[in-house]
Amino acid sequence: MFDFFKKEESSPDVKALRQNLLLFIKDQLKRWEGGEGANLKGLQLFLSPSAEERHVYEAALFVDDPDKFKKEEVQRIADDYAIDLPADWTLEFLFVEALPAEAVKAIDLPVALHVSTKKQPMLTALTTAYLRVMTGEAEKEIYVLSDKGGKVCIGRERRVQTPEGFMRENNIAFPSESNNKSNKFISRQHAHIAWNRDAGGFFLYADEGGIPPRNKIKVQTTNGDIIRLQSIRVGHHLQEGDQIVLGESALLQFSYKDHG
């Protein structure tokens, strides 16, 4: 096996690793050639390099600009083999301690690939996530999300009565009596987060109090893209590092990593 790591992230080593990763992905995608890719929903690339090797993998995958690897490298493979991927296909890089048994493992690399379809959803290895309160004052600083935890409501006060007269319990509650200015711009029924089994991820939805012209919700991705939730029916698939602004300035950060 070629030693990618004998030099300190030299360009040839990074390029050689990138080519080997792409060859592995190509071998898995070739079975979808001839237009069959329309049934494909996404790719999950699991990686388990050593701590010393990780930076080389990150450079090979353009982790600072993940769309580059997806749109320029993997999409080129799809085009060459007429795989016809759907417009909304996804690609995830997941650095893990151990490769999941359900994914296809590479022979010479500590990586594995899972191809998700409508009948074969994304692997749910990452079914626990963490929401950290960065600005504003909630009852806790960090909240744990689980695929088995049900809908997680977010709003001002723990228990509130909706305009329809029903009681709502906010699992992530921002107390009204707080002196933190960010709290006063959070609605009593601002938003909720729910696990989507088909997509294999957590989705953020605006509730009645979190859409214009009332208090607002916006998300900034790690790429710097700004997403504004304008409807209670359309959610946002939360990704690693997403920052969520509620109202004027209350800030939450989503992560699959427990930063303690």
C-alpha cells in the first residue's frame, strides 16, 4: 500500500489519497450507471484514520469546501457513467472511531461507503446530537437530541398555552424572567426539532411564533450560507456545525460531537 503519510501533507500525497478515495467511490457507484442513479438519495463516506493521518484526509476531501468534492469530483464520476443523480443528492463525510458494519469497506483505506436509497435509508450511526446555547439564557447550556426522543419544542417559558387553548411544553425553554436581552425576542412557540427516519437526520422547523412577520429563524451553515425559515411546513436538515438564530440574537449551535 502506498504510504500517503510519509511527508507532512505534501501536495502529491494529498492528491494520491484523493484519487484513491475517488476510485473507491467510483467502484461503488458504477452499479448505478445507465440512469439508475435517480433512485439514489445520498452517499455517506465514513472515515476512521489515525489522529496523525486525519489532516491529510481532510485536505484530500476539501473539508473546508465540501461542495467542491461533491460537485466537481464525485459529480464527474456520475456524469462519466451516466448515473443521473437526482438534483438533491447529498454527500456526508463522517469521521468515526470504527467503521459501521453495514457500509462497504475499502480494501486499502480506513474508509467505508454507504449508498442510501428510498428503500435503504441513510445509516443511523449518528442518531444522537447536541444543541449548545451560545447566546441567550436557556434552562441548560447543552441539550441532547435523540432519534428516539420525539419532537423537541423550543420557545420562551417551559409550559405555555397556545392560541388554540392547548398546553405546550418547551423542551428547550428560555425563561421570561431572564435579564438576557436575547430571550425577549423568542416566541412561546418558536420552533421544534424532529428526527426524520427517511433522511437519517434531525430537521429544524419553524412554529407559528417563529415565522415572519413575527420572530424569525435563520440558519448559517459551515459554508457561510444563510437559510431563512419562512414556513411551518418546510424544515431544514441540520448539519454538523449549523448555527441557529432565534429572534434577534439568541444563538444555538448544532453538532453530532459532544464537546462537553
